[in-house]
Amino acid sequence: MPTFAAYGYYEGDDEVFLHVDTEQCDLTLLTVAFGEVGPLHVHPGLIGSTMERLGELEGDPGWDRTGGIRVTYPDTGVTALDGHVLPHHRPGRPRPGLHAVAALCYRSLF
């Protein structure tokens, strides 16, 4: 069942901090609404980490922000992600102009 949709707008870079999605997102569908962003980096080895732990990693200068499995957004269609369970981020790189990603969140009725 659809729960909500959100747009992430990026100007100057496309960085997204390491996180998991809200509990309302059993399934997250992601697509580039306009512009261009780099790949999402997913971290199966961090499944089960608390948001506090993910924040500690994000703040650790020794943490490799280029790590994880890269998932490139398709030119057409969506990327499906168990974003509430699977930690993910985008390291960020300079991107002139404005860019946007649409996140469509769904949850199970059962």
C-alpha cells in the first residue's frame, strides 16, 4: 500500500548521508525525477545497525564513503530497495545545477 512520496533536491552536489528509511517504507522505489545523480551505495554488512551507529560511521573520518555495493539508477524505471532494512548512502560529488530523486514508499498491509 502506498504510504508517501518524497523528493530529494540536490544543488551543487548529490550527497545523501548513511541511513535507513522510516518504518513506513517496507519497499522504497527510487527514480531520478530530473538531472543526474551518482549511484546509491548499499551496505548489507550494516543490516541491523541503529541510526546512532550509522551516524557514528558517517562522522568517522576513517570510514570509507566510497564503500558498499553501487546501485546505479536506471535511465527509465525505478530502483527497488528494502530501504528500512538496508543501510544506504550516496557519497556525493560535485554536480552543477539542480537535481532531484523521487522516493515512493510502500508498506505491507499484512
